[in-house]
Amino acid sequence: MVFDMDEKADQKKKLFSEDLRQVLAESNACYVLITCGEPTKDGKMQVEMTYDGDPSLAAYLIESAHGLIENQNDTL
């Protein structure tokens, strides 16, 4: 099987993501993982989110994180 560099990187990223999700799920009642790529020349970026656990708890985690970030920005 022959892969180009992008395919190898994508495959490695996918395996890492699967391992990370497994570790997070084993050691937490709930988690939310949000990632983004580098912006393109036209300002767009790929944003991905995954979570495991109760959807209401995941929403609470996101809202709480948003509040923390807003508070940190207010103090700057």
C-alpha cells in the first residue's frame, strides 16, 4: 500500500484522535474536544468537535468554558 505524505499524516492524526478519545472516555464522566486547523488564505478554517457522555453535561462544559474565556478576556 502506497501513501503520500498527506495521507500518512491524516492516518496518523486519525489514529491519535481515536486513542485520545478512548483515553478521555475511560477517565472522565464526560469530555468535549474542539480542534481547528490553520486558517486558509481566504480566512476559513476547519473546526471539529467531538464529545462523549451526557449531552447536557457536554453543553454545560462548553458554556462554562465560554464563561471562563470571556472572564479572562475582560481582565486583559
